[in-house]
Amino acid sequence: MHIPSSDRNGVTILALQGAILGGPEANALNEELHRLIDEGKKQVVIDLSQVTLMNSSGLGMLIGGYTTMKNNGGELKLACLTENVRKLIEITKLHTIFMPFGTVDEAVASFAS
């Protein structure tokens, strides 16, 4: 799985797409985050605007990514949650950990605060 990425104001934006159900996606995200850490990039926003479906394994993938970044002195924030993903995050009370943002710009700006 290829994860499109871009940089904005020193923040890396990863755009997840399609159904996020764990499996190969989890490995791809983990590898990408470790690559970013190795490059000294420790501020990451995951854009979820193109995610059509997410299950508990996909949620676990995001938690793993959050933990990876935190354990390496970085931060991971979520942006543009679709309705399905937003409900999953709220039901599991993970919105208190991830602090999701409505737009990528809001998430990027939050790093400057």
C-alpha cells in the first residue's frame, strides 16, 4: 500500500485512502512512520478524508502509529474524519487522545501552538 504524503510548514501529511482494515495497511503505515522518524520528521497529520471504512483493526493501526510517534518524541494528529471514522473514534473515547481536527490546515497549525 502506498501512502501519499506531503509536507506543509514542516509537518508531514499522510493521506490514507479506502478501507482501513488493518493487515497490510498497518505495516505500510508503521514503515512510513519509522522512515519519517529516521529522517527527523516528528510532526505528522493523518488525513482521513478519503477513508471509506475503518474497523477495529484499522483503529488499532492508528493507535499503533500514535504510540510509535509518541515513543520517539513525535506527535501524530488526525484530520478530516469521515462520519464513520468519527463515530468509531467517539464510541471508543479515543477522541480524547487523538484530538481530531476538522481540516488538515487546523491540524498543521496546532503544532505551532
